Amino acid sequence: MDYTDLYIDGGWHQTADRFDVINPATEEVIASVASADIADADKALDAAEKAMADWAARTPRERSEVLRKAWELMTARLDHFAHLITLENGKAGTDARGEATYAAEFFRWFAEEAVRADGLITHAPASGARIVVQHKPAGLAVLVTPWNYPAAMGTRKIAPALAAGCGVIIKPASETPLTMLALMPLLEEAGVPPGLVNVLPSRRTGALVDHMLHDPRVRVVSFTGSTGVGRKLLKSAADQVLKPAMELGGNAPVVVLEDADMDTAIEGTMLAKMRNLGEACTAANRIYVHDSIADDFTKRLTERMAALKVGDGTDPSVDVGPLVNADTRDKVAAFVADAVAKGAKIECGGTVPEGKGFYYPPTVLSNVSEDADCVHDEIFGPVAAIQTFSDQEEVIRRANNTEYGLVAYVFSADFKRALQVCERLDYGMVGLNRGLVSDPAAPFGGTKQSGLGREGGHEGMLEFMETQYISASW
């Protein structure tokens, strides 16, 4: 691997302490990566502070052109990034290329948004003063990204931060740091000045991030990951009263009403469940099917799941790669075992294969009970857990009965009825007759314990800006 050191102030820095990155398909070491410490974090903060002073003073159009160039360069190298994603994350080639394309699109979207931080001038009704409102760069941002989307979760944060005029320090997940490190030469080529973006892989994540969140120059923390870790970061952020952008866990329900088009429902459920092998906070976790169509739905979904080819994602014929590590695979296996012990039936899959690699087969469970662990926690794997319902009010109540509120999916041929159900679901996003909601142009985020703030859309850039109001008379 070409880029395995810390990236600080536009240069590569070795460290004595390093950690291995494992290929989940073979369990072989593919790289030894530098592990940052507190001193490295301070160097990165110094560099970002210096670089941001110039970057924030540039015109929006100048910042926009750099981001546009980043999109062009990444789009030209999608195969390279897709291959790297597969090597360190394990996802199949089609999924990896889809992620690389999605990741690049954030640069194009926020290139367009960089010039649209619109303000406001109004006439105060009572005082007669003018109210002048503008948006300014908030300050240095610490970005903490997960392993399930090594490219997209980084660009989804970097692009709006740069569009807003902020400098950033990125802490990528230790399982998958290579993709983000490989992005840095591309950003250099696009014209991102040295020091504006810094990457600190580290095995000391907690101490490193906590240190940065207590530096007075840091004004924003953006995190994607589990709700448990998010709560800890929010406590640290509270000490400095930082702006938090938190995209946390999910427990996505799929509601298939009795009037749903079966082809649409199956296709949508497959996408919602199996995109990224189910290792996504947006993945279908609880599949509620009306009991009048449940047998047909289960049969057809089982046929589709059982037909998927499992193997090393570098093989273009493979549909489903390995899970990211042994702990994730074992957790998925435990969810299945618990559900079966509580009455669920395995329709396909359900057995950990022998040999190397962290594989788990596409699995369908029917007759899943309400007290099964997988109903209340993220499965984060290729397991479709099917439950039935007979009443619309009942399924809305069950779908909302969770501390999470990231995304839900509804399938119905009656558009008016479907929208009524969507509006009653306590979720930040709803896929209506669609199994995919992620889009750089849309405000991604959830309610309740699924997070704070939004990523993507116009709102994504405002997470890295502060609103200033000037009172004047003329």
C-alpha cells in the first residue's frame, strides 16, 4: 500500500507505533498503518488552524472549483477506490463501486452548495433597524468516520466542511483507514492547500478524539457510528459547547402493506437489506409484512437471498463478500441463534461457513418473535428478519417502538395511504416504495437516539457554519 502513514500539513509522517489492516476475505494483513498519538493531533490542529485562515478568506467560487476538481479526479479513478474499499472492508465489487460513485458525488454537490450560503436582509417591524443575517465558517472540525463506508462517510463530511470554509482533522476507523489516506493525494491535486485536511488513523481513538474535542480551536464534531459512542462524544463536546453533527444507530422497519406491488416490495427490501451486506445504519432490520401476503413475500425473498453468490469481493461474479471482522460475524450468528431459540424458522442460510474469511450467508428468518434480540438491536449483517401484522395501526405502533429513528421503508400501491403512514412514522427519513434513501442532495439524518443534525442537502453545509446577525440602521 502506498499511503499508510499519518497525513499532516500536506505531508506523510511515520510513527513507531503501527497497526495492521486485515483483508476480511482472507484474514491476511494487507498493510501496516501509522497510529497517531496526542502530539500528532496537536500538529494536525496547528496545521488546520493555519490553513483555514487563508481558505475561509477565499471566495465561495474558489472553494467551489477545488471541490469540483476533486469530483472530476475521483470519478476518473472509481475503479481504484472501489478495489481499495473491497480489500479493507470486504464488500463485493458492485457495492464498492457504488460507494465510490456515491462518495465522489459529495464533492460535486457541495461544489454547487459552496456558492449558496445565502443570507438575509429584512426590516425589523418594531425597531426599524435592518436585520442582516449571514453564515460564517464555524471553525476547525473533527471528523470521526466508521468502517462500513470507508470513502463515503469521509467525503460526506469533508466536502461540506471545505465548502463552508473550515479546516478538518479526520479520524478514520482502524479497520478501514486506507481509503481515506489514499484520497489525500487526490485532494492535493485538486488544489486543497496543505494542512486544511489532515488524516489521523489511530488505535487510541478515545483518548485522541477526546483531546481534540477539548482544544478551544475545535468548534465542530461530526461523527458517524454507534449510538453508544455518540453519547460519549456528546459528553466530551459539551465541555467546549461544540456544534455536534451525529449520525448514529438505526433499527429500520420495512412495512409491506397488503396492497403493495410484490415485485416493487421484494426489490426494495433486497436493496434495503443487502446493500453493503446489511452493514449499514440504514439497513432493513425489522421486516413487517401483512399476514395476507406474508407467505408469498417470504417465499420470493428467500429465493432471491438464496441465489446470491458469496465469496471474495474481488471476484466480479460475487454478490456478497465477508463481514468486516470476526466480532461482527459472530454477533450476526448470535442474533440468528437467539431468534431461532425464540421460535423463528430459518428459510435459508443461518450457518457460518468453514474456512478463512469472516463470511456469513444471506439468511431469511420467518416467524420472528417480538422479543428476539435482532428486533431491538442492529443486526448489521445479511439477515432478513420477517414478522407479520394484520392491522395498520398495529404496525405503525410496532415500527415506532424503538429508541432509534433513522430510516423506515413503506411499500403500498395506494399513494395517499402510503404518505399517511409515512407521516406517522417517527423517523428522519422514509423510503416510499424505494429501498434506498441516501442521496448527497438530501438531508440525511434521524430522530430520537439516531442522531443530531443532517448530512447532505443544503443543511449539510450549515452544520459547519455559524449564523451571524448584524443590527444596523440606514
